[in-house]
Amino acid sequence: MRAFPISRRISPRSTHSPTRADRARARLHRYGGLVAAATVICSVGVASAPAAGAALSVAGTPENLAARTGILESVAAHPDPAAIPADFVSISGYRPVVEAGLLINPNGDCSSPVPLPTEFDLACKSHDLGYDLLRYAAAHGRPLGPWARQTVDAALERRMHAACDARVNPVSRAQCQVMASVATTAVDLNSLRQDYGNPIYEPFFEHAGDSPSPIALALSGIGLAVGSACVSTVLVRRNRARRITSALAGKSFDDGSAVAL
């Protein structure tokens, strides 16, 4: 493109008056952006809101010592199954076992917004055991403080990322690390909603088989809406710039100068 043959630059705004269609289109995309932003804000607000029924540890109420010991044992490097409360088996319906150095719920699984790599299975089963111990404490009227759920969640994150390190291929390992971050972010979000109290079962955060969970679909829809709004805005501005360029091409002005493109 050749430069303007005159030193005085002419503002496109002074040579092009937006039509009614242009103004309507601009308002439409401005409102679309606001709607997308409001949707994201509302979704974050809903996700961050404490869930009803989450049992909290009341200040001054002693914690269940047996459950406290079980939690600490479940995140230990060399756990001892004998440290689990004696009546835990009859209440939970299973006996915790040690597998690959982790104390786990043998019937547990990875319930997450998206399907996860098989390397995470043991970490998820140990996390399930930790949550069952939290429920055990709450059922005995002496729930554990927020530290307990934070400890269990932190162990899940640490173990998931450690499981990814076993992958030799750098790309595959990086993909695994991303999935670990997605899963632990969903866990942290849910724990925050429940104020790190007694875990409440919420299928909204879980997937069925190979299908993503409702929250994953909702967040994907939000991302698609925001992305579409951004793309539309870029296209509108590009088309407007082209129209302005076409209007300026070969246009003569009062001083005899012309715009050469």
C-alpha cells in the first residue's frame, strides 16, 4: 500500500458517517459482549456460592480424633490401615486397603467434570477415602475443621501430578498435567462452595461414562459464547475498516489532494 501523497492525515471519522445499520450493529455487539461478561460473572458466582447443607466445624467443638487420625494416615507416605476407626467399615460399607503405597477406598473412582487418565485412579480412590472419613466425623457429630478437607484435596493434586511424571512422551505428559489441573481445580471449586465442610454429593460436578459433566458442558457453552462474541467483534471492525478504506480510495478533497491506495 502506498502512503498518502499529502502530509496532512485525514481522520476516517471525518470522512465517513456511520449509517443506521452500522450503529445498530455496534450496539448489538456491545450488548452481546455485556451479556457474555454477565454470564461468566453469574456462573462464577453460582459456582462460588456455598452449597446448602454443608456441615461445618463449629468453633469450640472437639473434632473426632479417630477420623482426624484416619485423615492424616490417608495422606501419609507409608499408611497403616489399622489406623482407620474400628467402626468405619460397618458405616462406610468397605475396608480400606493399601495399594501401590496409597491407602484407598477399593470401590472408589474418579468422579470429575471430565473423564480422567487411568493414572489418576489410585489418587482418586484415596481421595474418596478421605472424604468418607470427613463424612464419618460429621455423622458422629464432631466434624473436622477445614484443614482436613484442604489436606485431602492437596494430596489429590500432588498425587495426580506425580502420576503424570511417569509418562515418557513430553507431549503426553503435558496433556496429563493439564488434565490433573482441570480435575483439581474442579475439586477445589466444589470444596470452596461447601466451605471445606462435610462433602455433599452433587452429580452436577460428575460425568457419566465418557460423557462430560453438566458443569463442564455449561462452562464449555460459556467459553463458546464468549469466543463467538470476540470473533464477531473482530469481523465487524475488519469489515468497517474495509468500507472506510474503499470510501477513501480515490476520494478528492477541497484542496485538490487525493488519497492514493
